[in-house]
Amino acid sequence: MSLTTETACRIALAAVFAAVLVVGLPHRVRADRAGGRVSPRGDPWWFWALMTLVGPPVALACLGFIFRPRLVEFAQLGLPPEWRWLGVPVAGAGVWLFAAVFRHLGLNVTSTSIPRTNATLVTGGPYRWVRHPMYSAALLLVVAATLLTANAIVLGGGLGMFALLAARSRVEERRLVEKFGDDYRAYQARTGRFVPRLSWK
């Protein structure tokens, strides 16, 4: 029996959740064990305050779509099936980039904008082209989740979450300049923030 679009999208979204958890959690645990946990209190107060407002509705809408689709039907977008299926390769690209980020960050990873005391400047892998590939991966996953769920809450909240990450990235970069000085300034000059910088040289 062939899968319906709705069922396939639910399975795909569940797989994305599982992949992000399997990839991200062990790396974060290892980094915290090696270098100590970095407190989120170092982030701007507005970041976590606003993230608390937009994050949970997105998570609940995604979980509702996976386990109880009828609960989130009220926010459904009228996306055609071919757009819904497009969410699968976009999700694959997001998970691949997410995994590449963790692989190259190693023990540098932290969930805050504060670099670890023993942090090194990572410029390999996806960091060769963009300074915040973790946030780029997050945007890909937001797009994928929106296509898979066809849900307005996921779309609006997901874009809100990315906007908050983008705003926090400016704070993060100031701290990286403080830590790495001219090395980071030179790195900024040759890379894009979230997408590769075009160069005509």
C-alpha cells in the first residue's frame, strides 16, 4: 500500500526530530563534560525571553502534526502535495549541514553566544564558507518543517526563532572578536554570515 502525502510527511518529520537529537545531544554532552557547561545567562535577556514565547508553540505544533494531526488542522496551509514532498530533500540538507557543524565544532560547541574558555577558531568544513552554519541548518530545518507540516504556526514561529538567532549572532560575533581578535576579523572579511559570500576575485 502506498503512503499518503500526509503520512509520509509525518514520518519524515519524526525522522528529522530523531536525527537532530541523535546528532546533537551526544556532542553537547561531550563538550559540557570536557569544558564545563556554559550558562545561558550570558546571553542577552531578550533572547531567551522571546525564544520561550515562540519556541514551544512550534515544537507543540510539530509534535501535534506527528501524533495528533487533527489538533493542528486549524492552522493548516493549503500547500500542494509536490511542495510538501519538497520538504524531504530540504530536511536532508538541513540534517546533513547540522551533522557537519557538530563534527567540525567538536568540543567548541555551546548553546549560548559565549565561546568556551578553551575554544579554538574553527574555519574548516562548513565554517570555511559561512560563520554560522548552525543557524543556516536551523533555517533549512524550519523551511523543511513548514513544508512537511503545511502549518502556519510552524512557519511563523520558525521564522521568529531564526530571527532571534540572527540577532544573537551579532552579539556572538562581538564576543568572538574579543576572544580571537584580528584572526576573527579576517575570517569575517572572507565569509558570509549565513550564506557563502560571493567573490569576484
